[in-house]
Amino acid sequence: MLTYLAKRLLMTVPTLLGAAVLIFFMLRVVPGDVVEVKLRGDGASITQAVIDAERSRLGLDKPLPEQFASWIVGLGKLDPGLSMWTGKPVVDEMKIRLPLSIQVAVMGALIATLLAVPMGTLSALYRDSPVDYLLRIFSLVGLAVPAFWFGMVIILLLLWLFNWLPPVVYTPFFVDPVANLSQLIWPALVVGIRYAAVVARMVRSSVIEVMKEDYIRTARAKGLAEKVIIVRHAMKNAMLPAITVIGLEFAFLMGGLVVTEQVFNLNGIGQLFVQAVAHRDFVLVQNIVMFIAAVFVFTNLAVDLLYAAFDPRIRYR
Amino acid sequence: MTLDATTIGMPARSRPRPGPWRKFVRFAATQPLGAAGLVTVLVMAIAGALAPYIAPYDPVAISFGDMLAPPSWEHPLGTDNFGRDILSRILYGARTAIIMGLVSALIGSTLGAIIGVASAYFGGVIDLMIQRVVDIFLSLPIIVLALVVVAMLGRNLVLGFDFNLILAISIPIVPNVARVVRSSALSIREMAYIDSARVAGYSTRRIIFRHMAPNLMAPYLIMLTAFIAQAILLEASLSFLGLGVTEPSPAWGLMLAGNAVDFYRQAPWMIIFPGVAISLAVFSFNLLGDSLRDWLDPKSRLR
């Protein structure tokens, strides 16, 4: 198991390095960068000399391979450079925004799992009944409604029903849990419901598969209570594919955060990313993208390891 | 499968090829939801195409006298903070959404299909390299990838048409389609008729275009329809973030962007109707895509 873990950890290195190469060079294929946006933004006439000076200050005049090498070395030391727009270290810019985004993401995943597992199971057990149709409508609608609009509708509903708006100032959870949750539960609901729509579909088809297995028939023949069969035999086995989807989608939840944070005006990683894109702040963009890629790679790894915990038939070498 | 008088009594050859209308009737009979999706999509497309004739007002005409008017006979869906008629903006917005969605999904799916077929056909090192790149792209949410392309290209209006935005929407579609088409192409490559074609001495190009491509049409069409929905959603999201379609062009996502949030209290209609339009368009294309999959690929229904 330990050697397997070491092997898998080593295997993430080429994947992440490949992502770094791709993102770095993709962003620099087309001429034009942050300096022009920053200095020429308001149509001001700036001499070429000023632009060149700013470029060399940011290290943009160096050859690309050299810039790339220094970025990779920096990533290894967790010092991946300075934001081209604010001039502050990227790590600092991300660090202050990370707790908020991570909390919303984890809460969203929790909401999704709590909704999707019972819903998917119920709709599999009562296949082709009204319950099943309701779930299918839910997942189709959940996938069609844009996250940002769903967030706006939630705000509208809160206004109409309670004449209340979520607080706009972020409070860390450990300072004041009530204030924190009353702000962040809504964006978590927005990303969570969309995520639940995807996961519930997976849970449904996987429970349907499992219910056809021989060991379910055996359990029934033994005279086990239906409840025991479903919870102990069916759901336990059906959870494997569900865990895969929950894990995979966790990284994609980051995509949902990009728009959701904008709606609720949360100062998180998603909003930072949108600003970085608008400013063409390549250093910030490439580091946030690497962060999202790393979340994806490591949740995948965690899912694979969880498999072993859930299914003793799987052995790693 | 049940055998009835028509299937036994009539040899297939003597029956004329079904026209589009007959095909649609058969599709509607087996896939009522898909047919509903198709009809909604067509209604939206027609409404968008005829927008100049059916829209009651000019979508960009600012009229401060009618600012934030609630829905009424004059303005069925109300007006926005510039007094622009929301119904007219939604009708014109259908144009933007459908054109952007269709063009980007077409570019993305076609590029993806070409890459997928090439990857499967050539195999070996080429396949391995293409698949590694595809893997990396697939590890990012499509909106993140789209934003990377926006950061990469900046703005570029060609004849009032934001070609870079189309690229930003189509590039994230490419790896998704490439992955699916590759796996379909891999199984087709192993078919006996491809071997026969090779034995007969046909050229690579002929084998790809005459023998493999027609058999890949079904997965391609399914992906294309599904990604029109994704493209519409992506365009709306980018416009909402202020990085997509620019003012004053009427676009659904744009109608919800910027200071729309300031009018939650006074003018909820500004928020509700554009979102309903986006959701309905995405929902219909998704329905159509799902039903198309069940219809063209009966194997998937068993799952």
C-alpha cells in the first residue's frame, strides 16, 4: 500500500508538469500582456520606453524558457512569482481568499452528497414511478439552470420571503459560525445543487446495476429485511461509482465557484481568477489554473485510495 | 421487437425512403421529450431570426421615460434600468445565443472529431501524445479553460463579431469530443469492413472519410447537440462575468451582468426573464441531445 501510494504520488508529477507547460505556453502564444492593459488601458499615450521598463521589471523581457524554468522552480518552493497587476506575491493573493472558497466548495460537496445519495437510491428503487420522474426532472433542470442565475433567484427569494439579504462581509467560521454560515450557505447551495444533479444520476444507475446482482437475490432468499438489503448490501456496493463522480466533480465545482462568487460578491479564488483574466495577469492566471489542476489530480488520487477502503476486493501493488 | 403486418408484409426495398416529416413523426413517437425539445429550439431559432419583425421595440433604444417599468401591455416583460424593452432584448438575445452556441459547438465538435479520429487511426505515439494533452485539458472545468483562452487572446472584433469569444467557447469542447469520438473510432477500426478496405488497397484518406466517418456520425451528432447547450451556457456565463459579449449587444448573460443586481428590489423582472430564457434554451438542447442519444444509439438505453 505504501509503495503504491509513493508510486501514485510520483505519477502526479508528470501530469502536473505537463499541465504547467501547456498553460504557460498557451498564455504566451499571442502577443500582448498585462503591461499594455495596465498602462494603455485608459487610452493614455505611453512611450515604448516606459512599457519596456515595466516589462523588464516584471521579467517579461527574458526568453520564455527561462521564464518558464524560474516559474517551475518557484512552484516547487511555493513561491510562484508576483502578480503582474498588483505586484504582490501570488501566494499571498491566493492565501487570503482560499479559506472562503474551500469552505464553499466543501459545503457544496456535502450538500450534494446528502441530496444525491438518498435521491438517487430512491429513484432507482422506485424506477419509472413518479419519484423517479421527479428526480430526472430535477437533474435535467439542475443542469440547465445557469449557476449565476440560480444564485440571483435565491437572493430574490430571500428578499421576498424574509426581506433579508445575506451579509456581505466575510467572517471566518471559527470567529462567528452563525454569521459565517448565513453568508456562505447560499453559494454552497448553488454549487451543491448543480453537483447533486450529476451525482444523483450516477447513484441511480449504479443502484439499479447492483440490485440485479446475485448477492442481492441471495440476501433476499436468506429472508433479510428489505431495509438491511438496501442499506448494507446494495448501497455499500453502489457507493463506489458514486464516490468516483463525487471526487471528479469536486474539482469541477471550482468552475461553478467562478460565477457563483461573482453573484454573491465573495472575495474568493473564483473572483480573483476572473479579475486576473480581465487584466491578462498571466502569472496569476497560470497559478490559479495549476491550483485547480492540482485539486483535480489529488482528488482523483484520494478517490482511488478510498476505493481500497470501501472494496476489499481491490488490492494495490 | 413485435412483428406486425407492415414489417412483414412489405419488403424494405419497395418502401420509399422516409422524408424528413415522416422521420420527425417517428422520432416524436418514440422520443416525445426530445420532440418537445426540438420544437422549443426551433421556436427560439425562428423567434431569433424574425426578431426585427416581431420585437415590439428597438433592443438598444434607451428611453429614460420608461425606466424600470413593470410588465404591462406596452412592455410585456417590463423594461430595464435604461428603459430598454426586455422582451425585445430577449428576442434579439436568442439570436446571439443560438448563433454563438451553434457556431462554437460546430467548430469545437468538428475539431474534436478530427483529432479523435486521427488519434484512433494512427495510434501509437501520436495517440499517446494527443491523449495526454486531452487528459490535461479535461482536468479543468470548461469555464476555467474558456477563461484561459479569453486571457490568452484578449478582444478581437471582426465585423462586429467577436471571433475570439467563439474560440474561447469552442476550445473547451474539443478535448471532450475528441475523447468520445476516439473511443468510438477505436472500436470501428477493429471492424471487419475496415480490414477489408485496407486489404482492397484503399488509401488512408479514403478509409477515414468513406468508411470510418459515416459510422461516426451518430456520436458526433449527439455530442454536437449536447455541446450547443453547453456553449449557450458558457456564452451566458462569460457575458455575465463581463468577459463575453459586450454592451450594447443584446445577450441573455449580459442582461444579468454588472449592475442588474442593484435592482433586485425595484425590478425583479430584469433578473427573472433573461434567466428563464437561458434555462429554457439549455434545457431544450439537453432534452434533444439525450433523446437523440437514445434514438441513434439504442445500446445506451439499456444502461
